[in-house]
Amino acid sequence: SIDHNLINPLTRIILGYLSGAVLLGFGFKLKAKYESFSAVLVSGAMAIFYFITFFAYNFYSLIPQLLAFVLMVVFTIFTVISALQYNKQVIALIGLVGAYAVPLLLSDGSGKVLIFFAYIAIVNAGLMVIAIKKEWKPLYYAAFGLTWLVFANWLFTTFNVDEHFVIALVFATLFFIEFYITFLAYKLAANTQFSIEDVVLILVNSFLYFGLGLYIIGNKTAGQDYFGLFTVINATLHFIVSYIIYSKKLADKNLFYLIAGLVLVFITIAIPIQLDGNW
């Protein structure tokens, strides 16, 4: 019917929202007796709401950008609350991480990259809130991998330095900070020991951001002159985190040593990156 335009775009969007609402209604009704099945229905409904809102804005231009943002924020808040209420990681996985597939599925090279990354940043913000209460590592891994995959795919295929330089640098920094907070939040709140796994995540996040940041800056005319400054900025970000951890005594000393070590690493790297010859 859609292929033959028997259903117009507005009707498609309305039917999409109705299908999500029906799923949500059944999910709530079945919660008392079938909690796990109810959780799957609720998470599926939230994934539908994400998709339909994105279709309505990006695909059909039926709703303005501001309304799309507001709806995304509302869905994210609702998904976070539902995941914590049910205490089911599946809701967060399907409802939040399922939403990361939207930019990959719908990217048409139209240049609406700002809404793509703002959308992902909103979903990541929901993840940060969950991270304070729960240590759901599969959720962290999926969100982390998909976010950087989407960003790197765009950066190496579509990125135009004159048009996208500020957007690329701002969102790379935002994603880095969001995952930094996500990986630290539960451990600091619960005051638990950091594992090798946690250390690896922090290091991968840090060096991914550093490498992609250098690539972005390097595409700018005379961008290499700012490599050292960008490296020092990385060191400064880690220094702020290590200072907060140390002054507030928020975690075990090994975490402080790790972050302080990153400060020294980036300061050291900045020297050969920026200076030449006898300098």
C-alpha cells in the first residue's frame, strides 16, 4: 500500500504511533502476571516511537525540529524510568540501543547530520542516567560501539571540513564526555573497585576521541599547527576528572593513578606532536 501511495505519509506516521501505543498498552496490562514479556513489549513500543518520530521529521518533514527534539527527550526519559522500574536491562537495550540503528538505516547523505548526532546524544544522556543506578555492561558496550561506529562511518565517508568542522569536533567531544561519565558513574556512586575491563573501556574511549579529533583537525588548513593544543586539551580534561576524584575521595586510588597517568601521557605526547628539531 505504501509503495503504491495508497497510504499518505501522515497516515503512515499516525498508524506507526498507534501501533506503538497498542504495544505499550498491552505491556502495561500484562505487567502483573507476565513481567518479562511485558518488559519486551514496552521496550518494543519505545523503539517504535523513536523510529516513527525520526521518520516524521527526517523522512517526511511532517513535524518541526523542536517538536522532534522534545518527543525524543520525552521517550528517552520514559525509557529510562521504565528500565529502572522493571529492573530489566532488556528495556534499555531494545528501547535505547535499538534507537541507535535509526541514523544507520535512514542516512541518505542529505546533510542533516546535526539532527543525527543530537539525536544520538539524547539517547546517550539516557544511558548516563541509567549508569548512575545500574551497572549494565552489555548496554554500555552496545551503546559505545554503535555511537562511535555511526560517527566514524560518517567522518570517513561524508565529512566535509568546510561544512562540518565545528559539528564534528563538538559532537566527538560530547560523545567522549558522555561515555567517560557513563563508565565512571556507577563505580563512583557505589564506590566499587575498577576491573581491567573498566580500565580498557576508559582507555579505548580516550584514544578513540584523540585519534578522531586529530583526523578532524588535520583536515583543516594549517590544522596540524593545533595538534599540540588539542593534545593538551585532552590532558586538561583528564586532569579535571582526576582532580575531582582526588579532592572528593570518590574512588579507589588505582582509578586516580589511571586518570593521572592519562594526563601525563597526553602532556608527553603533546611535545613531539607540536615541536620540531631542537625544541
